[in-house]
Amino acid sequence: MRTCFMLAGLLMVAPAWSFPFEVSEKIKGVDIAVETMDLGDNTGAVSLENYGSDAAQCNVRFRSGPGVPVSRNARIEPGQKSHVTAGFNHQVIRMRVDVRCQPAKGKR
């Protein structure tokens, strides 16, 4: 019985370990789905899936507190999914993510 209560208590605390995301999207001319993920160890990730018929060029900027923002670029082909990650050396309380996508120029 005691084990059951301890397990229930741990399950209630588990969501507090992850950090919240604030996402700002500026997607022009492409059909991109954005999903955020907390990978633990102060690492955040964004999954980008291209539902359109043209390739997309995306820039993802991660901000966590007063530190230097981390930018990542990704080219997502039609029907493909790409994962973009950023890790920080300090405790992440809240992750702010800016996603900007537009049609890719040129062929790969």
C-alpha cells in the first residue's frame, strides 16, 4: 500500500520536471507543422513536418533566459520530417522558440 502511494506521488510530480514552451511561428508559403519536445537535461527540440509539395527552408531560434539564443537551420523536403535541437548549459525554466519558414530556393 505504501509503495502504491509513493508511486502515485512520483507520477504527480513528473510533469513539473519538464519546462514549458512558448512558440512563435512565421510560416510563409509552405505547409509546415511544428511540434515541441522537452528532451530533458536542459535540451529542447522542435519537430518540423512538411505537408506541402515544395521544399521549405526553416530557421529555428531557441531562447532560454538571458543567455545567447541558439539558431538552427533546416531544409525540409516535401513529405519529410526534421528534428532540430538545442542544448543549454544552464537550468531551463521556459523555452521560447521562434520558427520562420519559407519556400526553399533552388534544388538540393
